Amino acid sequence: MAEVQMPCQKVLAHIDLDAFYAQVEALRDPARLAGKPSGVVQYNPYGDLKTLAPDDDRLLNNSNGSLIAVSYEARAAGVKRNMRGDAARALCPDLQLVQVPTAHGKADLTLYRDAGKRVLDILARKATCERASIDECYLDLTNEAQKLLVECCGAPPLPMNVEQVHVMGEGGALDADTWWQRPAGARWENGDVLLACGAAVIAELRDAVKQELGFTCSAGIAHTKLLAKLASGLHKPAQQTVVPAAAVPGLLGPLPISKLRQLGGKFGARVAQELMVQTVGELAAVPQATLQQLFGEKDESWLYALARGVDDGEVTERTLPKSLSCGKTFRGNHALVEVDSVHRWLLELAGELEERLATDQQANHRSATLLTVSFAAAPPWAGSDGVWQSSKSLSRSCQLRRPQAAPMAEDATALIRRWAKEHGLGWSIGSLFLAASNFQPTAGPGVSITKFFRVAPATAEESAMQASRPTSPALMAMPPADESAQLEQPGRCGEHSGQPPAAARSVYGQGTVDNTNRGEQLVAGPNSGPVPAAPSLTKHQQVLLPPNEACCADRAAADTVTVSPKGGQGPVAASGNAAEQAGARHWPALGDSAGQKAGNEPGEGAGSGVDPDVLAELPPSIQREIRAQLKAQQMTERLKEKKRKPLASQPPAGALQQRQGQTQGRTGSSSTAKRQRSGAGGIGSFYKPS
């Protein structure tokens, strides 16, 4: 079995903004909050749910709400997160409490979300930045550290504000000055010199955040994301900690197993029980053969590496969330038991989601294509078989028709109505979340060609029909990476991952989302079971993918959303002609096509199509193929139109004999035949001209 190697060539960091919500409030109201013990409290979900904007006076020192953020001045007095206001004031009588802004009957975190975005913009100047939440992120500093090492001729510079810098050693904390300023000719351990350079870069970035925005943050610098995350919490606030490879056993050894990523739940408890270990050091001492025997080859390798601080997590450049979501919980007798109540609250959630989608589209030139509603049945609830069961979290998804409150609420309600009908009487909903995901680029400074490929809008019932079964666990892990959902229901997080890009679906004009192979699943957490694989996009289905999204086709196989080339109106495909039923590619028509001539409204049936200017921009081979398909499609539509039109009343016998005589007396001339077919008594008189 191969020995695990620490990736010493990588320099990663984890940034954690210190008591961020409290910092944001203190900067907005320095006269009453700066330098004083303060906290941010949750709104009263059972009281007045009126809108309380960020600029309103939100200082409510008599609030007994739950604290969601506590300044370090208040922490020094013993105040902790999740305390109630009365209990916190008993420990700290001078405590200043600010209520979180509210809108749409729930907490509104836009104020903190926007502040976090500004911080990320600064951190991304010198590193690959991966947003983890409103107040934390991961950075990959490898390139910047290597660049700095060359500039300083192999002698890492001492970080600025060195009094805020800490270094972990084999036996504990080391003096930063001593660690950096080594005697001439002293040799740096493998990887340490890059960490030293990375720490200098982090010190500069932290100082820039403080100087430009006024926020302090703490950081951890190490070779892996796991170690960087642990290190950022060792010294706070406004500090940073470096963890060299040699210090890893001393740092991890005494830690409880539950502190490691993905070992805080049932699997971690199983590992501790079967191996009879409690700490990471004890886990590291277990032979690989024993791990493989008990947990299999895959989990054995992962556990063995994790106990040594090695994970395979890469920092993926992402300063934007993969999904936007909002949610609300309904405790006790406030649980929702009627579809009308569900729809009313979905309108509120959809109202917030509409505002955020509009802001996101304007700022980031992207639009969401998938709408997901997640809900938890409040215990106890009865299934259709009358058996009482414990609370379950479920999720249903459909195409996002329009990013507006009314249609989003309508579609989400239709999905829940179908679920309620399946499960009979006695249901109640204790939490409700609405999310938009699967973002695709839209027209920004330059217009994307995908803008001209239109898909007929679906009705609410069609959207519900197409997604009557839940999506994969990756899509059902609700709420996604959105902090308003975390605020309403602490401890739950996740992010959606995508279906094939809208451009690929829209190639067919009436392209649809095919959910027929999804399979019924409930949300049960990260170990929900395997996800059925969907077929990968074919070469032809990838034709119109933007260049930076070609890799999405590979990811599509991991989702349960597939592309169907069949024609039809809306997201549910109707049976087409024989070529379509056989899986032939169905290209949209150009301009005013046969669908509109047949009486369909623009955007319906075969009439929804491609702008001619867009077609001209495509490669010549694609243009020829599309035009050939369009020609065949138009001919097919004309034949269908003729079949739809009724025959005229049968002609009298004399007229029929006259027509037969004319036919026998033809001269064979094409012009004469054409006149006979179009003249009185000709066969053309019995059909309406096409």
C-alpha cells in the first residue's frame, strides 16, 4: 500500500471574517456599536413580520431573540452565539443588540452578503478564490508564493504585522520571527519556504481588507484545505496561523475524530466504535490493512490520508454562489397544513428570489435555469398508507420558466400539490425553501448567441409533470449554499450542481428536460446512496455550448437531467413524426415558420426558431445541416397542414365525369397540366391551397 504524501508544492489558505455580521453593523453605526459589546439577533418569527430595512433603526436592546453573531467584546463577557437576548444581557448588561434586517416575512441577509462580496473581490487580486459562505473562503496562493520566492531570491520576506502571525511547530507554537529569520545558510524544510511566502501574501491581503473596508479576518495557511480550515480557528481575531508539514501530527493528534470533515456524523461514530478510537492520533495509528478489512479499499485510503491531514480538495475559482435560495421554518402549530398557505409563503420566498436573481443577472450576466423547492414534513406526518413516520426532507425541481415571483411560486406550488395528493391527508410542512440554480451566461458586454434560441414557456402543470420525481441528491441537498437558508434552519448547507446547459437544450427548439429515469428518492443527507447516471451529451448536442462551458457536458453525466431531442410544446415533449420518434435531431425553424402559418402563436410548436443572423454566425457545416433539417421540417409541416384541412363537399357526378375527361385529354405539357390542376373542375379545387 502506497504511503500518503503531503502535497508540499501547494499553498492554500482559509479566510474567516471575524464576527462578520457584528462587524458590518458596527461599521454602519459606529457611534453606538464600535468597540462596544454587541450582537446581532434573529427576528421574532411569531411576531410582527413587517419589513425592517438595513437603514432602519434596528437597535432593539429589549429583544429576546437568538444571537446569530457576537462581537469579541461581548464574548469576553461570556456571551455566546445562540444565546437568547435575556440570558446574554444577564452576563453583559451593556450589550447592544441589533436585529437582522427583514423582508418578505423572513430574515434578509443582503446587507451581509454584499459586504462579503466586496471582501472576496480584494482577496481574489492575488489568489484563486473559492467562496465557501458569506464570511469565509479558500484561497490557492501557489502561483503568487512561487512568484514571491523568485523575487526574494529564495529568502522569504517577513510578513507585515508579524505580531499577528503564528507558526505551529512539532511541539507547539513557534516564534514567528525566529522561524522566518534563520541563520545564513540554514536549510528550509520541503514546502516550508513556499508556506512562508504564502503567509506574507496573506498578511498583505488581510491588511488590504482592513484598510479598504474596515473588516478584520483570520487566516490559516497550509498545504491542504483541511489543515488551512483548522488553522484559521487557532488564533482569532485578526490573526493568521501557518501549519508546516512537520507540525501536522502534533496538531491533529489530540483532536476528536468528529472535528474532521465528514467524520462528524454517523460514519464518524461508526469509525470510532469499530476501531475503538476517539482521537485523530489514534486513528492514524490504525494499520491500513485493518482499515481496508473494516471499511473497504476506497474508504480505507480516504481515512488513512485524512488522519494525516491530506485531502484531495482543490480550490476551485468561484466568487459567486452556485445557487440562490431562501427559506423559512414553521415550528409547532405554525406548520403549514394547506396548499393555499404553502402558496402564500412561496410567493414571499419567490419575491425575494426574484429580486436577487435580477440583481445577480445585472451584475454577473447569468440566469438560472432550474427551480427547486425543498420542504420538510413536520413530525408526525401520515403517508398514504396511514402509517405515521418521522420527519422527512424532500425536494422537487422543474425548469425555471421566468425569474418572476408569480410563475416561480405557481410552479413550486404545483410540485408540492402533486406531492400532497400522493401522500393523502394529514401532511404538514415545517420548513420551506426555494432555490434557483444551474446558471448559464446571458448577454453581457457582448451578446451571446444562445439568447436567440427560444424554448416555449411551460405551464405550471407541465413543469410539475416534467419533475414529478425528485432530482439527484446533489440537487436535493437543501438549502444550498445560501446563508438565509442556513439562518432559518441552522446546520444545513449544500449547493446545487448542474444539468446540461440551456444552450444545449435549446438547440432543438422544443428541447425538454427528461425526468423519466430519475427514480423516487428522499433527501437523507450526504449518504443518500448512489445517483443514477444520465447519458452524456452527444457531439451534436454540444454544438452550441459556449467555449467556457464545454466541460459542462462531462459533468452532465453525473446528474439525472437529460436532453431529449423530441419535439413538443413546453417542457413536456409530445410525440412527433417518425424521424423524431426515432431520435432524429430536431432543429428549430427560422423566422415565420410553418408553425405560425398553421395558426400557432409565436414561440409555440415548430414556430419557435433561430434568428437568421445567428445562423449566419455558425460554422458552414453546421449551417448546411441546420438548413437541410429546416427544409425537411417545413415540408413535413406542409403535409401535416394539408391533412388537417377537410375535403370540400363531393362534386356532382357530372363534374366528376368532366374532370375525368379532362384528365384523359391531357397533352402531357407541363403548362397545360398545371392549368388543368389549378382551373375550374381541376383536382386543386377540392383542396385549399397550401
